Amino acid sequence: MFTNVLKINPDNFRTKELKEACDILKNGGLVAFPTETVYGLGGDALNPDASSKIYKAKGRPSDNPLIVHIADMQGLYDVADDISENGKKLAKAFWPGPLTMVFKKKNIVPLSTTGGLYTVAVRMPGHAIARELILQSGVYIAAPSANISGRPSPTKAEHVIEDLDGRIDMIIDGGSVGIGIESTIVDVSCEETVILRPGYITKDMIEDVVGNVSIDAAIKGIPKKDILPKAPGMKYRHYAPKGQLFIVKGDACMVAAKINRLVYEKENKGYKVAVIATDESIIDYKCNIVKSIGSRQHEDSIAARLYDVLREMDYLNVKYIYSESFGDDILGGAVMNRMLKAAAYNIINA
């Protein structure tokens, strides 16, 4: 399959530039496009064949639900049933934006889109290209991240090209995304409101709107293999570089000392090793390859750089990767959620 790459300026484009992409979506094809979180791989959410193509292109397990992207509140009422008051409040507060909510689905949404579930994950993206693509195509877009399943999510069109060139019809190159990690996912389909995946919209921000919410156990530890995932990222290994990633936890000085010992041992055995540090700690490490993921003073920079750094480890053909850990404050919990999955929960205590 030939994959057309279409470069568009997200801050200055004309709707007619999206015509070919819209035609592809209306005819059951696949288009990768930028959102404010990561690049998504889009297909018609109400077309079972399009959903099947998404799973096939990504190599994604078919029980891993897709997120349905809408452009206005009418879209929510079209695809979701029994919309709770908490769901309405959160939509008013955070849509359009990086929040996905899980509702009971209407029959119009095929089970192939929801991973066999009778609930549907819905998001209203804030990115100009994403919203215009939904509006102009006239279809609701099912869109997981535009990468091979298990690989780090794409934050640039180059990442999408690397993974999906020849597998999909079109890639819209809208430059680098802003946030860099996937949306927060909240289940509002039951009486209790539950966070299924942490993200840019934090627990504190959600509780400011709807009161107390709980956190799904799958976020806190290794997910069980027999769980039925209600949202993307709950069951399978995600975001992983090709090399083995280890997260080293503890006091900053002890973490640096521990990582330096581990690096020394591996490099002495001839392995290519890398360290993921921060702007504040990069000078503490003795390794041939040390990459800063951003500044702890500006957690947005860490979220934005996470997947780019993990992919860079692949370009450098690194065998072992040692990374500092991050706390639960603000975005730290969302970053750690992704890093733990990328490391397959390999944690070393310093």
C-alpha cells in the first residue's frame, strides 16, 4: 500500500487541504493525524471494517478498545447512552481537550470499535486539524495512537512514518504535538467515577469538578492478564523501546550512584547502555549516552519529551536503559504510568 504524507500547518490551513483525507475516512480507509496529545490512527468509528483495519495496521489485540473522537456535544449523544451528570460536568470543564470518558454505548457503535464491550470511550480533541477532520469528513473517528502496538506513541509525523508507512492510506504531518502523552481516561458509565488512565487532566483537576474519584487498580500495579480492559493501555505492554528499560527509584543521590554502578557493569561487558536523566541531574551520570527527558521544574517538558527519548534509544540501538523515576505530583504520575509499562514494571530500588 502506498501511504501519502500530507504536510499541513496546524495554525494556518484551509479546509480544502483535508479533502483527500476526508474522502479516505468516508470510504473506510485509514488516516493518521495530529492531536494535542499524540498522533492518532483514524478510521470511521461506525464502520466495523475500518475498525478491523486499525487493529490490523497496528498489530493491536482486538480486545483493546478504541477511542471515538467527536467534534461537538451532539456527537456524544449520538454514540453514548445514559450520560451521567458527572460526565456532563467533565465535558463542560475539559472538552475540547485531553480527556476521554467511558460511557454506555449506543447500538450504532459496533463492538469491533469497543473491543467487545458495551461501553464506549469518547474524546473531543482540541487540535485544529483533528477537529476539522471530524467535521469535514462527517464521520466520528476511532483513533488509537498511530504506532505499532507496544511501541512508544508518536509525537511527530516521522514516528508515524517509521511505524506505519505502507500500512495505511495517509499520514497528515502537522508537526510536533503539544502535550506528548495520551489523554486521561475516566469511567463515568457507573455510579462511581473512576480514573482508568492518568494524563494531562489530573485527579485533582477532576475532583475540583465532580468531587471524589477513585483510581483503577490497574494503574497502581502490574495488570492481570485475564482482565477485560475498559480503556486503552490497561492490559498490554505499551510504549516500549526495543532495549530493556529499568526504572531506578529512591533518593536522588542514591539513584545516581546505583545507575552509575549498573552502567559500569554493563559497559564492561560490552553492552551499549544509556541513561535517561533530567536537566537538573544529567551531570551526575557517567555513561557514554545520557539523555535528558526535560526539567523537573517544568513537568510539561518531561511529558512532551518522553516518547521522543524512548524512540531515540531505538535509533541508538541501546541494549540496556536506566531511568530515574518520577513522583505522583501533577504530571509525574502520568509519566510514571507510561514508563512503568514501557519497562514492563522492572523496578530497581536504590
